[in-house]
Amino acid sequence: MANTILVGAQWGDEGKGKIIDFLTERAEIVVRSQGGNNAGHTVIVGGTKYVLHLIPSGILRPGTKCVIGNGVVLDPVAVAGEIEGLRAKGVSVTPDNLLISDAAHLVLPYHRKLDEAREIAKGSGKIGTTKRGIGPAYGDKISRVGLRVADLLNPSVFAEKLAARISENNAILSTFGIEPLTFENVLSEGLSAAELLKPFIGNTVVFLHEAVRAKKEMLFEGAQGTFLDIDHGTYPYVTSSNTTAGGACTGSGVPPHRIDRVLGVMKAYTTRVGEGPFPTEDAPISDMLHGMGREFGSTTGRARRCGWFDAVAVRYAGMINGIDDLAVTNLDGLDSLATIKVCTHYRLNGRLLETPPMDYTQLASCEPVYTELPGWQTPTEDIREWANLPKNAQTYLLKIAEWSGARLIIASVGPNREQTILL
Ligand code: GDP
Ligand code: IMO
Ligand code: MG
């Protein structure tokens, strides 16, 4: 395997965690470069389920080094809790297998409060955020008033910067009618997380450059998905980072010419959690998948909205990310259907569109144009070889890859590591 950026090609929750876990049999380093603990990456190994929020999914493979890069926004209390939770399950998390960038920005309690307050104030126009404080934390970063991981290493500097931020944020929170935060509480919570995190913190850019020189194989673990990207997604119904391939370079300090390929992960159908336009959303498909106990959010537990596969969206994801290869997950979710619809175009005001409009009001008005493919009506969860997949399942996978404009290399038929078909 070469240095690979793995991105979600849809609206998040494509099954990135499962595919990363599968690929880390070979990758030596796994890097998170954007997002925060809004992510929820599910990995099931040996019957145990892990949901990773900030720590790269490679942590479950002994010998794999994990890096939380500068582009991530890190809630120190949440990451400390995640480390302790993994250790309680017997996973080794030490400075030998986890490094945290000193340049990553911190998510602090006022970010979470502000995230929630703004959502409530928006009423029916809300984004449907995870309320993890992601937007306000990136807002502070861009406004150059954020606190960074390095600040945790110096208690007096941390206290001084925190006091100023709490004072300003308490004033803002009061306009929403929210109780002020107590400086001492936030400080002591932050410093106690800092004690646990200290040994993990360092300059991850230098580490990654040495790894590049030593020709170690790297996997960049994208969080969220292409259409949640702050620039290319369905703005404002997006997250606050660059979830697309370019974000992996700025968020890690690894230069673009050291990347060898981009792998897009997508479900065999489409899901979205939170508000915003979703052209192929379909109530019967949602009911069917929820009835199977599937498609409930890994971070917030919310029911995900579900719909047919949208090749218009994924084709566009291919352009932005430069997707070379595709991994399709959750094929087994479609096992029972007699006929499966795939959206190949949108229709807007009588015109056929090959690419999604960037204005979300126009996207919301797009009507999907479907092609129907025959289903296979056979369970696929126990199949491990491409040749043993039902012919109609093979055709479905090859067609959606062709319409998406990239090469199919992996098909996933269940959440477990071994339920994976390599082409
Ligand atoms: P991520 O955020 O992209 O890592 O995806 P999530 O973990 O949030 O959501 C994907 C869900 O699908 C999780 O519950 C996975 O365990 C599950 N999953 C992944 N691949 C498959 C698959 O091929 N079949 C089934 N049945 N479940 C899968
Ligand atoms: P993974 O990495 C799916 C969505 C939220 C909301 C919007 C903004 O597991 O695929 P935020 O809290 O980021 O400000 O919320 O983005 N969202 C995700 N949806 N998967 C995710 O991550 C998501 N992270 C954020 O539901 O619509
Ligand atoms: Mg997820």
C-alpha cells in the first residue's frame, strides 16, 4: 500500500472506521487531520465493538502508530476519557502508539455551550450539529483567538488565555440566556486532562516527515464526508473543517506530492444525519434499514436519514478528492430488495444535471433521476470472495463504481473485519 488518503464520499458514516481497520493490517501510521469528536468511527474486532471519536482507528492494531494532527480540534477532556475507555477494554494506548500535535486547537466548554445555544436559537433552521463545539472551536481558530494543545503544557499560560476567553464567552452566552461558566472549574478540568495527555504531545509534523523519509506507509483517516466539507459541502449544513482530500495535507503538514492515492469510502446506499438537502432520501428505505436495527448515529444515537445511492454526488466527490479507488460498504443492507434504484442525474427546472448545484436551496429542489437495477435477494454477509457474490450484486457494485467514476477495490458485507471482499 502507498500513502493513502481515505475520505468519505457521501455525508459521513460511510463505514470509514471499518475500512481503515481492514487496511491497517498493512499501514504503519494512521493520521487524523481534521474534525474532532463529532466523528464516530465504528470498528468491530473479535466481537468487541469500539467507537473511536478522536483517536485514529489504527489504535486497535498493535504496532500501528496513530497521529492526531494539527488540523484536528481536540477536546482535552473527551480525548482523555477516550484513552481511558480504550485502556479499560484492554487496548494499549501509550506515547509509543499515539502522538498528539501541539498545534491542534482545543475544544473547550464554552464552544460546546455556544454550539448548543446557536442551534436552539436557529429553531427549525438548525444545522443538526453533534453539539460537540466543533463550529465554535474552528471559528476561534480562524479568528486567531483559539487555545492550542501546546497551551496545556504551560499551566500559567493556559490559565491566562483561558480567563480571557471565558470572560468574552460568558458575555456572549448571557445573550442566549445561558449560565456563565466558572473559570476555576474549566481550568481544573483542563489541567487534569493535560496531566494525562502531556506524554503524548509533540511536533507531529517532524514525526511524519521522518516517517516519509523512512518510506513508512501512511493512511490518512478522513472524518465526516465530502458533502459535509466547509467549502464543498451543502453549506451551511456542513461541518467546520475540510473533510476532502486536501484537508489531509494542511491538517498534517505532509506535502501533497507525498500522497500516492485517494480511496473513497461509500455506502451501497446513502445516509445523512442532521439537517440539510438530501436528494435521494426515501422513507421506505429508511424504515427498512431502521427496522433492521441499522443506521443509528455512532456519536449521538440519532436515526440517520436514508436513501438510494446517489451517483451524481459521488461523481462530484471523485472530482474534489481525486478518488482513485472505491470501497463500498453495507452491501448487505440491500440484500432483501427485488429492485434497487440508483440516481444517475438530477432534474432541476426541467434541465438534467450531471453535477450537484452548490446552492443548497437549488439542491433541495433537485429531483433525482433514477435507473433501476435488479436486486439479488440473497444474504451476502457470509460471502468472502468476489466470485461467490450473486451476479446481480456484482453488476450493482460495478455499475455504481462506473457511474461514480472510480475503480472498485473493496466490497464490505458486514461490520466485522473479516466481512470484507478484496477485488
Ligand atoms: P464511519 O463514521 O464512516 O466510520 O461510519 P460509522 O461507524 O459511523 O457508521 C457505519 C456503520 O456501519 C457502523 O455501525 C459500522 O459497524 C457499520 N458497517 C460498516 N460496514 C458495514 C457493512 O458492510 N455491513 C454492515 N452491516 N455494517 C457495516
Ligand atoms: P463521521 O466521521 C456524519 C454532521 C452533523 C451535522 C453537521 C455539523 O463519523 O463520518 P458538527 O457537530 O460537525 O458541527 O455537525 O455534520 N456530522 C456528521 N455526520 N458523520 C460524521 O462523522 C459527522 N460529523 C458531523 O450531524 O449535520
Ligand atoms: Mg460515523
